[in-house]
Amino acid sequence: MKLVPNINRKKAQGMTEYIIIVILVAIALIAIVRIFGGEINKQFKSGSDEIKNLN
């Protein structure tokens, strides 16, 4: 049975760690949007209404 060379294992480990970090960042962003999404939407709507009232 051939063992995977050490260099390939290190590359695979690095890629795995990168993927985990990307997934954690995505989860954090989703949580932030869910928590603050309503408030952000209100702010955009308020700004949009003010722009409409300028005319």
C-alpha cells in the first residue's frame, strides 16, 4: 500500500483548514444578517422614503 507523500498531506490539511475558515465566516455573516437584517432594511427604507420625498 502506497502512503500519500507528506507534501500532499500538508496541502490537503491547509485546504481543509481554509475551507473550515470560509464556512465559519459564512455562518457568522448569515447570523449577523439574521440578527441585524430587519434594522438594516428599515434604514434603507427610511433613506429611500426620504429620497422620494425630495421630489
